[in-house]
Amino acid sequence: MADWIEETSARGRPGRATERVLGVLRDEPRFASYATAAEVAERAEVNVATVVRAAQHLGFSGWPALRVELRSRYLSSLSAGEVLAEHSESGADPVRAAVRADRENLRLLERTLEPERIEAIAAAIHRSRRTLVLGSGTFAAPGVQLSHAAVIMGYDVRIHDSSGTVLTNALARMGAGDLVVVCDLWMLPVALRRAVEIAAERSVRVALITDRRESPLVSSVDEVVVVPSEGAGMFPSLTAAMTVVHAILAELARVGGENALESVRTAERLWRDAELF
């Protein structure tokens, strides 16, 4: 965290008050990752406006967006057991804690989301000849929803849950005019990083859903949507990422218009004929 703050801050010279805020972020990453702007201001002995300026100095729209990044970076530095310890509270109801965590994630998503980024990903899928969706383990779940629903609307969107030679072979058949959508949450698998590098080498556009604005993948992708992902237990929550996929699908339905609607009608007719439901 300290290295990232130093590297990001080096892009411009902060004022003395802003530097006090950056000092809190560097020296107390856990506190900064869940504190409000007012709490950070009090700790740095500055006003809230200075905290906002410090966030903007680091390239964020404001404190909420920076806190999402800080929290994701802090949690990604911990093991699953350490994350569980981070969330443990004496007498806490884990069920209610999970609901509260997701409610907070959605609140943060609503405050920090830039709708034009959702629209850009939907437009890229709409224009692409084919789209390959990548994720790892449970983090492939948003891709499953995206692929399934987009196919019903007539788009060539395929989820790919293999790695190694199988994934490399799939990427080898792609080129300009195609798209790769990647879901990168918590820890980044080497296979996903290499897949993005191959896609970029082949002039394939890449869209990224991540919980870190400065994910190692960002420099190689064309579109990025950042989501909060903190869960209540030892694993990240997919609620915000799934909401982003829901929004992408809603936008695809809009831009797809009558063609998308006719594809859905055709699929429903075939389901009835095959007595699937």
C-alpha cells in the first residue's frame, strides 16, 4: 500500500495538507480502508475538503472511490484466514452481516459508478463478432450470467473456464473485431494475466470488471469498471459485479432493439417446442 501511494502521488507534488492525508493512508492502511472522509480528516488534522483533494491528487473522483481502492488493496494483501479475522465480530450474526456488506457494496457502487463505462462495454459487445468471457473459480459467475443472457439476445458471447493450452487456443482464433471480458477480483490468476496479454498482442479489445482501479491488467485493457467486493466472511462478494453485468445486459437489450427481442422470442419458442420448461 505504501509503495502504491508513493508511486501514485509522484505524478504531481502535493501540498503540505494533502501530504498529511497521504501520510495517514501510507502509515495506517487498515484504518484508511474503512474510515469516512471526516475520520481521515480528523486523524490527519485537516478538513474534509483536503481529504477530497488528496483523493483527486491520486486520480480519483473523491473519497468514496479512493476508499474502494484502498479497501480492495488492503484485503487482497491478506490470506483467506486473515480476511475472516478482519470481519470477525463478537456475537455478530453472519447472515445479517452478509446482507449489510452487500447493501454497503451496492451503495458504494451507486456513488462511484460511471454509467458511460457500462455503456462502453455493452457497445463493444454489440459491435464485436464474438466475445470471450473469462473468470477464475467463483469469480467466473458474473461471466456465466453475461454469456447466457447475451446469447439469448443473439450475441456470440461465450464463457471460457479453462486455462493452459485450451484457453490459448481459443485466443489464437481471435483478432481485431473481437472482444475479451475479464472479471478480476481479489487475487489475479497468472492465466488471466497472460490471457489479457495475448489478447492485446492480437489486437483484441479487452473489457475489465475489477475491484482495483489499478489492477495489473488495467494497462492492457480498453474498458474498465471498478466494483466494491468486500464480503462478510473470508471471501469477496460478487453482488456489485453481478449488478454491473445486469446493467450491461440491460444496455445490450436497449441497443439490440428489435433484433435482440426477436432472438429472445425465437429462443423461447424453441424452449417450448423442446418442452424444456
